[in-house]
Amino acid sequence: MSDATPTPTATPERTQLPVQSPPVDPAETAVAGDKAASRGRLSWWRGDNGDGVKRNLGLIGVLAALILVGAITKPDLYDDPTWVWNNILAILQLASVVGVVTVGMTFVIIGGGIDLSVGAIVALAGVWCTTVATQSYGAAGMIFTAIVVGICVGLVNGVLISYGRLVPFIATLAMLVAARGLAASISNKQTQVSSSTFINDIAARKVLGIPILVYILGAVVVAGWVLLNRTTFGRRTIAVGGNPEAARLAGINVRRHTMLLYALSGLCCGIAAIMLTSQATSAQAAMANLYELDAIAAAIIGGTLLSGGRGTIVGSLLGVIIFATITNLFAINGLSIEAQNMVKGGIIVAAVLVQQFQFKSFTRLLARNRLTTTT
């Protein structure tokens, strides 16, 4: 007998087959994709972008209400399509100069500042570009002078605020007084008539039935929208206005950017000075009176926060058109300017109250009360 033990035979290992997932129903995949897309659209509508769209839609609703009031009070005028079209062009032309100033003001407010000197800058640029010495260089010299004067005064504001550490309210208020005084000194308190045919024809001419001033407003608004929404400058403006310290820590030169914002506001004032000089064919130290209040009010109506960090160019434009429509509505109904100013003041107060009233907080409060009641 042999003591050898039989060697065990090796058993083949079982191969683990991969677990197959159940077949995917294309219909269920499509439904899930639609639900995800719907949630994405809903979150966009509830976010900051949706808030801007909702504000603009609300402003369009206000415009529609004003037009309805005009149609009710003056049905004989609104029944004439030709008059309606001419009236729309008149409103846009009325809003053009203030609209250009408002674009610059919107940038300044979004950046966390304020500019009370825009009306005085418009007057100073208009007076300076209509002096005899400046007009001797022709229309190009007048336009160049107005723009350079606006930018330089804006830079002075920016330097005082950024590097002089003055409060924007105080710095621009001082500039308001100083610029008006300098304009009165240059013009010797007289009205200076523009002798440039090219400048004077800017307000008189039309292209395709639309005044050139409206085209200028449209070009400035488009440029401002692109600058705010599609460039690094615009993103930095929102960052500086929202949280200057965080913007500084992120590497943004807050002082230089603030200075550039006021220079941009001065540039818009220089353009507005040419437009206003063209409308009146003259310039004087008292021109563009209270334009700063109109620009600030239009920006606030359009959804720009006074504390900075949020605002839209389209909203500001709608705010300007709303105020121009109110002025037009009061004019065709023969109402006084005093009543018009009271209505404007009420609209400004209402807009600020709407900004401070947080609808989301209110809905959360209602939801919390509802949950407490259910419990």
C-alpha cells in the first residue's frame, strides 16, 4: 500500500458576470430632462437675473398704464396714429439728454457712489464749448472741448473721492457749486449762441424719420450695456459697489476704478452738453438745472440700489422714459409743473420703499407662520 495521499484537483473559478442594468426607457429620460430644465428655468426666474427681468416688465407695465391714462384723458389725440407716432418721438427726444447722463450716473451708483454735479458739468462743458475761441475751431473743436471738459471734471471728482477720501456726496456737491460758478464766470452770466450749423442741426435732423438725438441715446445705452454686462470693467464695478473690501482683496484697484467711474460719468455729461446745446442752439450757466435729480431718480426707478452693487442700464433707460412720459402727459393735459414735481417725488419715494421691502422675506414669513399654524 502506498502512503501517498491523493493530490486535490483544482476546481475552476467562477467568472463573475457584470450585472446588467435594466433597460432605460427613452421616454422617462426625456421626462427627467424636461423636469431638470424646468427647475433650471425656475431657479433662473427666482434668481437675480429673473429679478431684473421682472423689474423691467413692471416698468413696461407702468409705461402702458401711463399711455392708457393719456388715451382716457385725451382720446381725440390718441385716435390719430400720426399724432401718436410724433408724440412717441417727442418723448424719446425729451428723454435723450437726461438718458445719456443717467447711463453715467448708473455706473457711479452701482459702484457705490453718487454724483450730484452732473447738471453743473453739463452746463460747464456747454458754456466752454460755445466760447468764441472754441467755436473758431469748428464743430470738431466744440465736440472735443465738451468731452474733454466733462472727463476732466469727472476725474477731479474721482481723485477727490478715491485719493482725497472725501465722501461722494460732499465732493460732488462742492463740484456742483464750483462748476456752476466757473460756467457763469466764463460766460459772464450771458447766453452764448452756437454758430456751428453742424452742431445746431443735430437736434433738427432726422434719419429714417427718427431724430438723431434718439440715435445718440441708443448708441450710448448699447455701449453702456455692453460695458456693464460683457466686460471686466462692468464686473469690477458691481464688485466694488457690492463689497469694496472684498474687491480689494480680490486684486481690484478700488481707488483707480472709482476714479474711472466718475470720469465715465463726466464723459456722458460732455456728450449730453453737445446734445443740449444743439437743442437750444446756445449754452448758459443755468442750463441742465436739476439734471442730477432726474438722473438719480431714473436710475432708482430702474432698480439700481443706492447702496451699490446692483443695477441695469435697460432699467435706467425705462426710468428716464417713464419720467419723460409723465412730463408729456402733464403737458398735453395742461397741468402745472408743480403738480408734475409732486408726482415725481412720490414715484421716487415709492421706488425706494420697494427696494427696501424684501418680498422674499415676506413670503418666508408667511411660510413660517403657516408651518407654525399647521404644527
